[in-house]
Amino acid sequence: MATTYELKICGKVQHVGFRDRIENLGRALGISGIVYNYKDGTVRILANFDDEEIKDVFKKYIELLSKKDNLIKIEKIEERALNTYIEFPEGINRISADDLIELNKKLDEGVKYIKFIFDELGEHKKILIEMKDTLYEIKEILKNNKNTQ
């Protein structure tokens, strides 16, 4: 018989598309449960597992999300068996406390990343201008050397 577990995911996991990834992963592995943001900044997953190996694979894939998505930073996963069985609809489903608040937080996060990208682009532009100037100087040196021969 399946047991319901709570997985507490700590790190940078809210407002970065993490719950969507969990929904897809749960669907792919045939896991039923719910995923939601918790007020302490963690993401909580309540899920049913009747196979220890599937639970371990699910947790391993969650850990790997940090390597595949540089917006997600997983510090640790805490696991707790609830010693009960909660019947969930098929798949892992997201619970949103307030869709408008969630959307605003995601937009705020997006703005931070856009600012970061523009700052990085500014730095790269400076480097490219320096490279262009250096190449122009080399071209002039080569041109002068050719004329003196």
C-alpha cells in the first residue's frame, strides 16, 4: 500500500518555475500528489509512493534540476513519511494560494533577471569595443609594416 510523504525542498525554488517542473516530473513517473509554495520560502510536495525506488528516483531528479536550470538552487530535500495515505487526483498538481500575488512575484523576479542580463550585456559590449580597437591597431601596424617593405 502507498504511503504519503512530505518532501520539503529548501533553496531558491519559489518563483523560478520549479513547481511546473515538479508537475511534469510527477506526471512522467506516474506519481500522484500536490506541490505548493510554503510561507517560509520552501516548496512542499505531498506525494504518494508505493515503491521506495520510485521515491528515490523522484528525489534524485529534483536534485538534478539545480544542474539543468540555473534559476533553481536546491540546498536540501527533507523527507517525512506521514504514516497515512491521502488520495490525490492523478499526477502532481500545483496549489496556488493567490494567482495574482504569484504572478506579481514572478514578474518581479523576471525584472531582476532582465536587469542582470542588461548589466552583463553592457560589460560584454565594453569588451567587444576594446577588442575592436585592438584589432584596428593591429591592422594599422600590419599595414604600416607592409608599406615599409
